[in-house]
Amino acid sequence: MAVEPRPTATSAPEPEPTDAELARELDVEHGLVRAIVIGTLIATPICVIVWMGLIALAVSAAGAALAGPLAMGAGIGVLSGLLFGTWGGFVSKTHTFEELDRQCNLRRKSSSSSPNT
């Protein structure tokens, strides 16, 4: 049996978001996805080159075969590129989500301070 929360007498009802606010939120979310994809596309080749270079440098001094370790370096580079690209894309769009949250909080404050009729 699910328990549904009952509104108390002191809590004001949450205002419903308008179509413009929902469209703004969707635009911000689409911008986040775009930034993550672009960040990943930039970071992945860079990380692959860095990891393959580090492993080639380490293995060439040992005189061992390069094929297996370089393939491992490429795999690790792809994984680290996905991680850092996603992180960079998310961090680059954090300010837009904070601004959206601030606007939502201002809207809630203004609607809760207005008298109910």
C-alpha cells in the first residue's frame, strides 16, 4: 500500500511550469548532450595519442614487441577520452543548470509569497 503525501496547511502548492520554462529546460539539456559529445570527440583522440606515446616510450626502452602494448594503450586512451570528454562537457554546462535552478527558485518564492485567493 503506497502512502501519498498530504499537503499541509502551511505549504503552498508548487506552481506548474509553463511551456516556455519546459522549452528552456529542454534546450539546456540538449546543450549538455551536445557539449558532452563534442568534449568526447575532442578528448578521445588526444587521450589515445598520449597513452600510446607513453606506452611506446616505456616498451621501446625494454626492447619488447610493440603491437600488444600499443593496442592496450589505444583501448585505455578511448576509455579515458570518454571519461574526460564527458566530464569536460558536463563541467562546461554547469553554469546554465545553476542559472535555471536559480530562476526556478525565484519563481517558487514569488508564487509562495503571493496571497492565495
